[in-house]
Amino acid sequence: MSVHKYFLSSVHVGCAFQDVNHMMIFGFGFFLMFLKRYGFSTTGFNLLLMVLGVQCSMLIDTFILLLQEKSQHHLERLIEAAMSMTAVVISTGAVLGKANPVQLILMTVLELIVFRMTRWMNDTFLQVTDNISMMHVHLFGAYFGLAFSSCFSEPSPRTDKNARTPKSDLLSMLGTLFLWVFWPSFNSVLSDSKWRAIYNTYFGLAVSAVTAFALSVLTTKDGKFRMSHIHSAALAGGVAVGYAAHSIKYPWIAMVLGLLASVIAILGSYCSQRCLNPPLKLHDTSGVHFTFGMPAVLGALAQVILLIIKNWNNLPSLGYLVMIQVGAFCLTISVALITGLIAGLILNLRLFKTTPVSKYFEDQFYWEFPHLAVGF
């Protein structure tokens, strides 16, 4: 490789890491700041889990590379470690305000180990590419978090501590903007066709944002925009397009996926809160199920459909290719649900001093307030 090409490659990898790091620290740090009494914990714990998780992920990756007798550039490994933290941050959203710092730290370590082993199984036994196995991060994070959250006591329906305020919604929307801007870079980091992944992701995000505004007006009684709709549905297109962003040849396909993902995110929020969560006694603080989980399922399904269309003339190998992708999807979601439930049961033992329900969504339980929490 020439010095010029090496320089360009190094610059690209450095910029990619910077974009992913901005997503994790600024994007998700603000994205989850919608609880009026949990701002300190949201940003503080997000930073703690991020820096701790990246180090943990690097150690796990080193161990697996030693077993496989492979080598990889340190900065590339650092990017993958930061991207893997997406699963942890999404899972944290499901138990936001309910899990204490010790539980969150142990959840981070356990989830990263399981997610990396799941990627290794997908890569080794199912021959799934690194890009696709990494795009399962949203699916894994959402359903691991939901299973983990199911082991926590539900907050009292009378409490207003988990309510939103205009200020908290504004800060949360700032996080959405950070994520929206850097999501094309996230989807293209491990892709071979980076330019295609970037523009397909952008179109998917753009249409999902427009759809979010339109549906927000149509689904509210007074015909006004609702910030919570924009907050979640504007990103759904990026999640759904991620699986096939590198292979979609026509932008309109990405736009259709963005539209469907936004519809699923907004309508799914109504269905989850009214039909699904009450019978299961499941409390999803941030709505990760309809923001990341269901759009990820749509994206995985779309990838299989596009794969069938692309290989329609090659019927002998079509069944095998489809089964590989379906198998990777089923393996990822099954492992996420099972290990999330086991982790939740273990980390809710008395040994870990679970947070009392009366102290849910409360910064003052963890942080010092010299001014005696004026305004709380």
C-alpha cells in the first residue's frame, strides 16, 4: 500500500471512530435524558458504561482473536468495541431509572460477552459477514433489555417521576439530532460499499423523519406535533435500513423502509403501551421495543426479501442463503431474550441491593445535591 493510500485509509478510520464515539457519548447521552428527575444519572452513567464497556469489549475481542489466531488493526477493533456498546445503551434504556449502577455495570459486562459470542457464532458457523452481524446490535440490545427489564418491579402508575418536561424533551431531542446526523456513518463503517450505505441510510432517515411528523399530527387529538413521536420514530429508518444499506441499489427501497419503520415505531408505541406491556407486566422506560426492536425486525425481514429477489435465478443456493440469514436472526433474538432474562434474575438478588420502587427515576438517590435539589 502506498503512503498516500495508507494516509487516506488512516484518516477514514479515524473519522469513522470519531463519528461513532460522538453517537455513543453525545447522541445516546442526550437521547435518554427525557426523565425530568434523572438527568444526572442518564448522562453520568452513560459515560461510565461507555468507557468501561469499550475496555471490556476490547479484552473480549482480544481473547477471541487469540483463539482464532487472527490479527486486526487496533483502531478498527476500537471502532467495533464502540459500536458494540450500542446494544448496552439500548438495553439501559429499557431499565432506565430502575437499575442501580452496580447492576448496570454487571449488565454491561455480561451483555458484551454474550453479544460478542453471538457475533462469533454467526461469523464462524453461519458465515455471516461482519457488517451484518454487527447490525444485529439493535435487535440484540432491544430484546436483551426487555427481558432484563421484565425482572424489575413495575413503577407505581400514580408516580409522576417518570414524566417528561419541555426541558427534558428538548435535551432528548438534541440527542436524536446527534444520532440522526451520525447514523449514516455508523451503518457504513464496516460496509464494503460505504458510499451506497451512506446515501441509503440518509434517505431512510429522511423519510422516517417526515413520516414521524405527518403521523404525529394525524394521531394526536388536537392535530399538533408530539415531541415523543419525533424523538423515537425519526431514527427508526436508520435502524431498519442498516441490514441492507450496502446492497440496496435504488434509493426508493430505502425510502419505503424508512416510511414503514416510522409507522411501526409510532403505531407500535400505542400497541405496546396498551396491548402488549400490561398483560406481560413489562415496563419499557424508553420504548426501546418500538424505537429499535421492531424496526430491527423489519430490517432483518427486508434483507431476506431483497436477498430472495437478488438470487431468484439461482434457486439451488437460494434456500441456503435465506436459511443462513434467518438462522442468524433467530439465534440473535433467542440468545438475547434468554440471557437477558437470566441476567435480570441474577442481578435482582438481594446481594445487589436493588433500588426500591419508591426511589425509581430519582437522581437524589445516587448524586449529591448541595443546593437541596431546588425545583425537584
